[in-house]
Amino acid sequence: MLGLVEFIHSSLIFVTMKTSPVFLDTKPVSYIIGDGALAYSKRLLKDFPRIIILLDENVKEHCLPVFKSFIPEVSISGVICIKSGEDKKNLDQARYIWDELTKMNVDKDALLINLGGGVVSDIGGFAAATFKRGIPFINYPTTLLGMVDAAIGGKTGVDFIGFKNQVGLFIDPRSVVIDPVFLKTLDEKQWQSGFAEVLKYGLIIDRELWKILRGKKISDIDNWNEIIMKAARDKIDIVKSDFLEKGIRKNLNFGHTIGHSFESYFLKKDKPITHGQAIAAGMICETWLSQKIYDFEDECLEEIVNMFDINFDRLDISEDIIPTLLDLMRQDKKVRKGKLKFSLLRKIGKAIHHVEISPEQVVGSLKFYMNKSW
């Protein structure tokens, strides 16, 4: 017997094993989170007659050997390698995945493992959900962004004609396996990209997490197992209570309305930036909007902005692109009747959604960001 200790986190039941990883069964998704999760996950795979792995060229080189070394007894029937990068998350690449699954004669009893970052889990989930009207899939995130955000929550999809996540659907994986062992393969840019989403959870829901992180550079943090568990559980809790994003899940969009416009702008310019760079910039702008609307202390605004500035360089943008950014924001999924709707902060640790913001207010936030002044 492993000796199990059960405890409650909001409405969710977690089971902690002495050997480290946390097992969480939220129905219909099970999660294994923490050191040792990869090896423990082999019991999830034993009932599938065929297993196909989807990955990109970077994951194939750096992470696939790690995967195989921890669960060598798992038989892999095939590997589909796609091109890395947000600019490759499109229908052409989805079609390539469908073509490969067809060539392999994959049926509905097979399992697709999405081994990779946010792009792999987004497009892999979308391809699995639509192939033969749905085959099961499991997400094994290999980036910090994937571990705390992209692999959790059932959002799948592709970018379309330059707009982020324009085509997709909500569909749950069978399981999500989150093991920090893969973080050893990341470069600085990918660490930073995921860190933006970790900071977001501290701001919108988890004041304790913010207190752990505030004032620190990412290079000064060493308790990543604890931080990943906290951030992942924050998102799981929200998703469990609002899977289809009708209410509280919209709070997760803090920083994303303006952030996605930055991301799409640089994508269209063929100078892609990471999701985290874009969302960090978006959170600076949307913190400024929050402070103007909800009138919290200037010191709070300064604390938040300074935290992003010690961890992220400001994007190189100028006022002449503001009309383009506003046009991109009008394609945002939260727009209703032509009005921009934002998720903003009432204070650190508490967010509010469906806040109508005028174009003039958005312009003010963008000028604040560009001028780097109070």
C-alpha cells in the first residue's frame, strides 16, 4: 500500500502519495501533478491497444527521450512530428495530423498523446476531437506554460487568418500529466512565457501565490514543484466550476484582450513573440485600466507593474500601431454587440469579468505601457 492522504481543495478531492505526485480525479479528467508524475502515469496507458505521440521537432529531440526513459514499458505505435511555433498552429497543420492518423489506420480505440507545449496541446486536442468524431487523448505538457495553463481546461483550436484561437472547441482530455522533470529542457524564453501565466493566477485568484513571487526575478525561484502545483490547481478549480466559460472562468482572460492583440500583431508582421511576452504586456495595460476604474492604490499598481518589468522587457511598439491593435481587439471572443469586454482586477487576488471598456480607455492604457511612466 502507498499510504494515501486525502484532502479537499474547493470542490475537488486530491490524493497525495508519499512518493510525491498528486492524483486528482475531477471526472471526466484525471490529473497527476508533481515530481514523479511521469512514471506514475504508466497505469493510465495500459488499456489502450495503440498509442500515437504528437510532438514537434524540439520536443522530439529533447523530451521524447525523457518520456521513454521514465516509462520504457509503454509501446508506442507511431509518432507524428509537427512544426513548432504559434505561426504553425493552423488548419494546414491540423490537416497534416489527420492525414498521418489516417495513414496509420488509427481507430477510436487508439490514444493520442500530446507531448509538448501549448501549441501541441491546442492543435493536438483539436485534431483528436475532430478525427472520426473523436478519439481519446492525454496531455503531457513539457513547458511551464503548458503545465499551468494550456494543457488544462479543454480549450483546443487553431489560429485562423492571423487571429488567435479563432477556430476550436471545448473538449476534455482523458488525463493531464504534469511532471516538472521536463522543465530541465526549457530555454529562458519558454520559462519566461509560462511565468506570465503563473503571475496571472496570483493576481486574479491566489494572493498567497502572489506573496510568494512578488519582487522576485524568475531566476531567483527554486520551489517550482510547489508553484506549479498551486498554479495548476488554481486553474483546475476554476475550470471545474465553469467549463464552458459562462462566468468565473472569464477571469482567466485578464491581460489577454490586449495581450492577444500584441501577439496577433507580431505574428502578422512575421516577428512572433511568445504568449507570455504578449500577456505580460497585456497585464500591465489591463492593470492600469483596473486602477483607473476601481481606484485601488497607486502603490498596488506600481507593485504589479514593477514585477513584470523586472521579469519582462517591454515590447518595442509605437503609438502609430494603436489603430491596428484596436482592430485586432475587435476580433476578440469576448466582444459583445461591438463592445470590448475585459476581465480586470478589483484588487490583488480578486478579479471581475465582463467589464465594458471604451476604445479611448484602451488607448490610454496602451500609451501608459509605451511611455513607461506613471
